[in-house]
Amino acid sequence: MIRLSIPVIEDDDLDAVRGVLETGYLVQGRHVAEFEAAVADVAGTRHAVAVSSGTAALHVALLALGVAPGDAVATAAYSWIATANVIELCGARPLFVDVDPTTGNMSSAALERALEHTSVRAVMPVHAFGLMADMDAVNSLAAVHHIPVVEDAACALGATWSGRRAGAAHNPGGMGCFSFHPRKAVTTGEGGMVVTDDDALADAARQLRNHGQTGGTTVEFVRPGFNYRMTDFQAALGVTQLAKLDRVIAARREAAARYHGLFRGTPITPPAEPAQAQSVYQSYVVGLPDGLRNTDVVPAMRDRGVETTIGTWHMPLAAYYRDRYGHREGDFPSTDAVFVRSLTLPLYPGITPGQQEEVAAALVACVEAAAAAAGRP
């Protein structure tokens, strides 16, 4: 079986984790501080606050901004469900925005329409699969409406748009959130990071991750908080992982380019990369031909020895959000189409050209078989 993803774990990673475990000091120590400083440097921000997951990072960021019951947060309709869940867990309402059918990221035109008709507390664009959303447009619209931006950059550490780094929202009150799940370029198993240039927001994030405790020599608890701390052995792994970031991104981009070539002249649509963008290809997500659903292709590919999955989720049509807010198919037409046609293929440093050729051949064969079964040429 050609696996969907394999994290890059090398001897220095194992040694780093072993070294922390041997000390017995396991919870949020000097390695967390070192990892935070390293991520802030990559993101180009003044602050980075390590937490236990990418979901925790999003939750902390919204709470630090004061998102509360009765608020609305505009976010892309197409993302992993955590993006919507954290808004709901703040007591707020996700204002779903349709996506660009080419990139799968938030449509700036749809965002503009949404902001004209609804009062919004924050905008949370999603950088799907390692490709940044159009942050020029998002930041411009947010500035007009005086709304802070929280980038869901879970997949996009190291990506850029118009030379701006993912996570550095370049917006007053802006924040960015990263994930270090095993499918990301840098992994700590689970883990996340909030980045910002705002001193007050960084302080609030640090309090919220650690039971509402202030920093410094005097312990005081100034707000209700969570146990969203990162362990020190996770952070030690993060430091060694981050040292490989450029190499990992280069390998992903090389493999993506190879897939581009393999699908040239086929019915498969490779992922878009606008001229302003440099994607890190956290996932390689293709578009299937019209009439073919990804859920039909996944088992067919598995039968051919290739692990695949859907792109990500149509959040408004997830049971909870559909039932609570009455969303229906047709409300977000571009998301409807992207959701059923997007398929994630194996991509990771170390995948061989031969394996990629096997993946591409299997997918083209599945598409041709489906077309023949449907009586299409």
C-alpha cells in the first residue's frame, strides 16, 4: 500500500525526545520557549505561543480577541471541522463563506458580500492544503470593516502570499494559528502555535493556555483558562523538525511538480497555485472530472494499493451545522462542487517517482473505469 502521508522522523528527532524524557522534566519548559522563538522567526512575528493542538490554537486566538456569545466569525465553508467548532465553542456563530472553485480557499467576492450584510467580530480565512488564501483581499476587506483577522494556517507553515508569510496576518489585532499534526511539514505528534505581533493578545493567549495564570514570579489567576500546554518533549521534537522545514517543503514541491507532469493531458485537475502564492503542499489535492465523487474513488484506489482520502469537509453540511443553522446543498455552490470532486493523493518527502507514477496510473484507470461504467466516452 502506498501510504497517504509519512512524517519525516530521523535520529535527531528521536534523540531530542529521549533527552527530555531522561530528565524527567516533561511539561512546558525551556524547549517550549526555544520552539516558540523558532516558529516566530519562521512566521515573521514578534510572539509565538505553543499549545497542545492546532484546534487549541484557534480556540485560544478567538478567546484572546474577546469573541463571545452573540458574535459572528466569518470563515471559509471548506475546512476541517475544527475551524467551525472553535467558533461555536466560544458561543459565537460561524458565518460560512463560499470558496473559490479553483483554489478551495475563501472567495474574496463572497466575503465582501457577507461583510456588507452581517456584523462580524473576526474573519478567519483558511489556507487549505498549504496554499494561502488571497490575503491581500482578505486584509483589505477586514481593514475597511475594522475587523481583526485570525489566519487558520494549520497546513501552511512556510507558505507565502505576495511575499507575506503565513500566520503574519498584517492586520491590527491579527493572529495566525499553526498545527503540528503528523500530516504537516513539521510535526510534534499533536501540537499547535498562535503567532501575533500584538503584546496584549500574546499575553492573553499565554494565560488561556495555562489555567488563566499570569507570567512572572508572582502566581495569579486572572481569567478562566485551559490546560492547553505543550509538553517539553513535543517542543524538543518541534525544534529538530523545524530545522528540516526548508528541506521538507522543497521535497513536497518537487513531488507536486512531478504529479503536475503526470496528470498533464488527463481528466485530472492538479491543484492551483496562483502567481502570488508559494504553496507548501501539505496535501496534494486534485479535482476529479464532473460526475465522479471522491467517495467512490477512495475504495477503488485502495483496491489498487493506493491510500487516498477526500480533500476536507463541507462544514455547513456537517450534521451539527446543517441541523442548527438550516444550511442546505446549494447555499454554497462552489463548496458543493469542490467537496465532492477533491481527492487527496499520497505526497510526502521520500515518495519515489515510481510510486507517484503508480498513483497517477491508478487514478487515471479508476476515472476511465467509472466513465465506461456510466457510458461516457
